[in-house]
Amino acid sequence: MEAARAVVVGGGIGGLAAALALHRVGWQVTVLERAPELREVGAGLTLMANALRGLDALGLGPVVRARGQQAPGGIRTAGGRWLSRLDADEMARVLGTTALGIHRADLHRILADALPAAALRTGAEVDEVDPDSGEVRYRRRGESSTLRADLVVGADGLHSVLRARLWPATPAPVYAGSTAWRAAIPFPAPVPAAISWGPAAEFGMVPLGERRVYWYGAVTAPPGGRAPDELAAVLERFGSWHDPIPALLAATPPEAVLRNDILHLGTPLPSYVRGRVALLGDAAHAMTPNLGQGACQAIEDAVTLGAFCAGAVDVPAALAAYDRQRRPRSQAVARAAARTGRFGQQLRHPAAVALRNTLIRLTPAGTALRGMARYADWQPPTVSSPTGPAPGR
């Protein structure tokens, strides 16, 4: 019997995870990435327990954990006072694993290396996708080509071409009110994973392993802002905050700093599926980074899609099941991330900031951890029969 065929549009973390999930259950997979080479642009990220469980299901948990560093986290004020700290052992007891800091490029490389090299096609610009037939037309190296697939996965990110063409009534992503700088740098001293809040500002730091640190700074600002020297702009905004923030910025080369306005999909999609096309990751539910769940939700999507498509004869039915399971959860996480941003980084009034900080400081660590568990305590679906999986949670 010929293997079912899938085309994954987009070779980011979500797309590669989806390709691997499908490959592991017997699908023949082709990844079409429009960039001329397969690489992840970005700095670091935090993998919560749900993402690590998803990577375990893909067979990559041990190598990912070996590459990253535990990053349980906490919240501080701009002056350095700890408002809340999460204990790694307690997090592991409640969630089964702690959080992990890892460079995006490292995770991307691990996912790519787990796929057959022939599955990856770079420099491939998708022109059209027919959701009924699964036909994908694309251009590569000046030549037009067509692939016919049983399943097309739209993993083409925040500005998804597939979403725009197949869900034309859905508005484009909108500005969430904040701009962010970020960098991943070598840094020899130990750094605690933490976010620090000031009025309408947030600075975060995550150890990545191998004496590397990912940092970011976010502020409430009008969209489209740019500075001649972005590092100087970060220093002006955060250079007087608590240690080790000044040292991190002093160790950062100006060319390492990335700046992006934070966008999210403000209008939730009515479905992640149309015909033989399924969206995942930012293409389906682009969210603000305030819960650290963007990549985590993309990995959940990928693992769930693979589980529902294991042995699937009726692909539309499998995709409908995927949509029923993934859309409510991922959209709830996206709403929670936006609320967290308004309560956290975007809070400006001094009295409101003081009240928030007091409430957080008085909240027991166990209560805070149980709150995190609402988003991080997820189990992958398990394939229980040739016709489909047992639901995850």
C-alpha cells in the first residue's frame, strides 16, 4: 500500500515538528520552505512542560534536554526584588519536568536532522493550494512544480500565505501594543531565568546552556519604531535596571540585537481546517509571547496532528478531529497570553503596578505553579488503534 503523502508549507519549528510527527506514523512528507536555506531566525526560547512532552513523543526529548538548560523562572521588579520564584524540583514534581531554555537554532537543527534530507526543499515559493484536491503549486529555482498531497499543512508563520488565501475573511495579524528587542549572546556567569517588570516595560533573561544567555526587552510603544542604534535604545531603557542586566547589555554586540513589533492574530479563526489543509502554529493562532507558549503550542499542534493522522484513511475526518481538539485549547492560551501582557508588561500606572506586585508577592509559590499548570500540563494523544488516537489533554 502506498504511503499517504503530506506537504508541509513552512520549515520553521512548527512545520518541522509536524513533518516529523507525520513521518513517524508512516507518511511520506515534503517540506516546502521559501527561504534559500533551512535556518531559524531568532534568539532563544523557553520550552515548557507541554512542549517537552511533545518532543518526547517525537523521540527528541533526550537530545533537546541535553542541548538546553533548566530554566524554572521567576518574577522581579526593575530594582531586582524577587516577587515570585519557581523551584525546579517542585515544578518537576507538579508538571513532570521543569522548563528548559534553548536556542531556537539548536531546536530547529535537531528537528531538521531527524527528517530525511530528501524531505526538505528550500527556496520553494508556494503559489497556490487547492484545499479540495490537495494540489500544491510552487516555484523553485525558476521552475514551476506541482505536488499532489492527501494532506497540506500550513505552517508558514505569522504572515501565513495559506491563511490569507484560504481564510480571506480573517483580518491580518494586528499590533499588540509593544515592541521588543532580543539577543542570544555568550555570557560566562550564571544567570537565573527571570522576567523583570517596570512600568510598561519588561526585561527577560533565559540561560541557554553552553554559557549562552537569551535576553529580551519589551516596552509599550507606537508601532513601527526604529532607532539608528537599537542596542543604545535598549541601554537607555534598561541600562539602570538590576544586575545582571547592565552586564548582559554590555556583553551584547550591536549586530546581535533583533527588534520586532509584537503582532498577534486578534481575530480567532473559525476553523484550523479547510478541506485537506490544516493550519498550525502562528499560521493558526499567532499569540503574544507573554506566557512563553508560542512554540510550545506549535509543537502541541504538530504532535496532535500526527496522532490523528496515524493510519487515517479518512483524512478530512482526521483533520476535523484535530480542529476540535486543538482550536479551543490554543485559542484559550492565546487569550490568556494577551491578558498576561496587559497585567504584566503593559501595566503602567504606579498604583496599579504596586498593587499587582503586592498580589504576586503574597501569592504562594504552589498557587502560582498550579496557575502555570493550566497551560503547561498537557499530555500528547496516544495512538491506540490504526483508526486514530486516544485524546490527550
